Amino acid sequence: KNQVEQSPQSLIILEGKNCTLQCNYTVSPFSNLRWYKQDTGRGPVSLTIMTFSENTKSNGRYTATLDADTKQSSLHITASQLSDSASYICVVSASRGGSYIPTFGRGTSLIVHP
Amino acid sequence: NAGVTQTPKFQVLKTGQSMTLQCAQDMNHEYMSWYRQDPGMGLRLIHYSVGAGITDQGEVPNGYNVSRSTTEDFPLRLLSAAPSQTSVYFCASSYSLQRSYEQYFGPGTRLTVT
């Protein structure tokens, strides 16, 4: 069964500090890996998308890495801001007959304190 | 360009009642999907569509029906609501299911079944 595990479940950091969120997956056949940010009461918003051949992708202060051999990804947030407080979701898609079916992780809840 | 819109934002149903959650997008996207999000769990795919007239089941389709008569609209029907269907429902759309296309989520519908 395809699975996506995220750690830690929750994280509290001080404003201005860096942090790294982890994602391990057992999804086959792998198509792509996405990181989303979900603010409370809102739908997820895409941060990065990586395919098999990409091992790093940046979006401002967010940098995602992918190791397809170990089936691990990380999301690094630099110089955190209060607005970074949200849930961060890792999504890995498998290809199935031309379609790409996503498996969602449970998310890491990040709280940034002033 | 409104993106992905969902109505209603909140809904309370009694067990056994039926209703339709509306989803519309104005980006001419082929791929649309419905997810449910429950506390402590990742988003789970209910149904998806790769174009007008074409729908398929996701991970948790039981108790839900969908149809796709136009490119813009993808309603989700609850035939006979059950308390287990209490959840937050998200609709999403994408230009294609190809590897690196962005997926856009609506704001969600919070459904309570009593």
C-alpha cells in the first residue's frame, strides 16, 4: 500500500530561525512529490513540485530536496516568519494507466512564535 | 479569475438526508477531484475526473456520487448522509494529470452530519 509519513507531527520555533520537515514515502511507481502549505481553515497551496530527476527545488525561503533512492524528501524553511505558521503537507503521486494518483501525508503543524 | 470555488462553506445535515456540494473552476482545467480531510489524517481522494463525461473512483468513494457534464463544474453528491461523512471537503483542479502541473484547491466545505 502506498504510504507517506511525515515528521515531526508538530514543531514550534522562534521567528527568524530555520527548520526542516521530513517526508518518507513508499509510493510506486513514483511520479512526483509535492509540498503544500495549508493555513488554518483554507485549502492547501502548492510550494514545490519535484519529479524523479530533480533533487532540489526552491520557492523563496522554502527549499525542498528529494532523494529518490532512499525515498525521502525534506522541506527547509529559512528565516521563519509568523506567517509560516501552518500545516505542511507532503504529497507523492504514483502513475496509474496515464493518471497520477496522489497519496497525502498527515502533515507537520508548524507554529512560529515571535 | 476566481480559481476554484466551492459552495456552501458550511453545512449541517441530519442522518439520511442528501445534498450536493458544488465545485467550479474557471481555468479550463481538465482534471478535477474531490478530497475529504479528517483530523489526524491526510487528505483522501474520493472521486476524480480527467475531463467532461469521465469520472473515476479514488480511495474512499463509498457513499458519494459525482458527474462531470461540463469542464467547469464537478459536483459531489451525498446520497444518504451518515455521521462518518462529517469532514472537510476540498475540491481541486489541474490543467492535466501530467507530472508537474500545478493543482489548485478550493477553500473547502465543512460538513457536519448529526
